[in-house]
Amino acid sequence: MGHMPKQQYMYIRARMELTAELLDTLEAVESTVAEWDRLAVQANRPYCAPAWLLAWWRHAAPAGARLAVIVVRDDDRIVGVAPFYAVRRGPVWEYALLGTEITSRIEPLAESDRIDEVAVAVAETLAGASPRPAIIILEGLPEYSPWPEYLRSAWPGRRRPWMHERPGIGAPTVALAAPAG
């Protein structure tokens, strides 16, 4: 797997200071696993957990893909994780969420009261990433995920990205009730 140079960005907002870092190796990502898992549990998104997505990366990632996990911090606390990978498709680079094509209900994660600020940090980090993404694929999102619009509206510059939405495909679910007792 290719190695991208470490990239760090800082975002200063009226309320706080966030830093975003694009991690491109498993070794760099390993130190974030506990807090990443905390965010997945808080969001009730088991398929966004690092155990699931990093196993996908190790065993099912496309050939030639580059890891590109964006970690957003407020001081030392992780407040957001956007687990992407980058792959070259012809002349352009696509960024997609880890687990794309085989996992549903995956999306970037953020503490619930910080999603808008985390989205700004993620969008600016993606916009400044190297290689630069020409396409960002957000396949497998929950039906009413706010992330596509958050990332689109937070994208830096005057031209907002064009958003193409494919029709969703239903997935069977089973609701389980806890035993009375």
C-alpha cells in the first residue's frame, strides 16, 4: 500500500479550536481506536466501529488503495472520525468510506453536539488532501444521514461540490425486543 505524507490542519472557530489530521497508516490509526470506538458506541453505529472497518481494510480493501482516516480533536480528545480510503480510478482519485460496497449504515462519526464543526474540519481536510479527491463516495450511509449536506455546505471555497444521489436499496432489518423481566 502506498504511503501518503502525514497531513495536519488546524481550524479555529469562535467556540473552540479543533485540529484535524489525516492518518495514512494502520500504525498511526491504532492510537485512536479506543476513542473511535467510543464515538461509534455513542452514535449506535456498530459498523462504524474500528474493529469492523479496520478488519475490512486489512482483508477487503481494493488493490492499490491508500488509507486516509481523518481524526478531529479538541485538544487531546477525539471528537470526530471520518474513515476514508483513497483509490486511483483512471486519471482521478476517489475517496470512499472504509467498508464501502459491503457495509451499510456507515458514516463519519462526531460527538452529537459537534457534528457541524467536525464536518467543517473533515471537508477542509479532504479539500486539502494529497492526492486531491475528485470524487467522494458516501455509499452505505443511513437513509437520513446529514453528512452529505454537511460536507457539501462546509466545503471550502465559493464553489460547492456537485452532489449526485443514487436511489437507495432497501435492506432487511429485524427489531429485537429486550426480554421482560
